[in-house]
Amino acid sequence: MEKKQWLINKENYTKEFRKKNYTYLSISLNVHKDTDIIEYLGGIENKTDYLKELIRKDLENKKAPQR
């Protein structure tokens, strides 16, 4: 069955939008050595927001004057 032209246009638009506006990152975790991290992240609903929040907190801590 052939795709409708509007669907093809939408897919192309979405692909181009993501290419221009997003960067994708991934990490590899060892199932034997990183079990604690894998289990912990398994319980987090939105891993992207969680990781961005941790990184932003770390950035803020680095900006704070050191005593």
C-alpha cells in the first residue's frame, strides 16, 4: 500500500526539524558492572528530564564560588 503524500510530507518535515533542532546522545552501560545505575534509571519515568536536571544542578554548583 502506498503512503499518502501528506504523510510523507509530515515525516519529511519532522525529520528535518529534528535534524536542525536536536542533538541525540546515548550511553552504554555494562549489565555486569553498572547494574545499580540500570536499576535506578529503570524506576525513573522521564530519564531525559532527570539527566538534564542533574547536569544543570552540576553546572550551577560549578558557577558558585568555592570556599
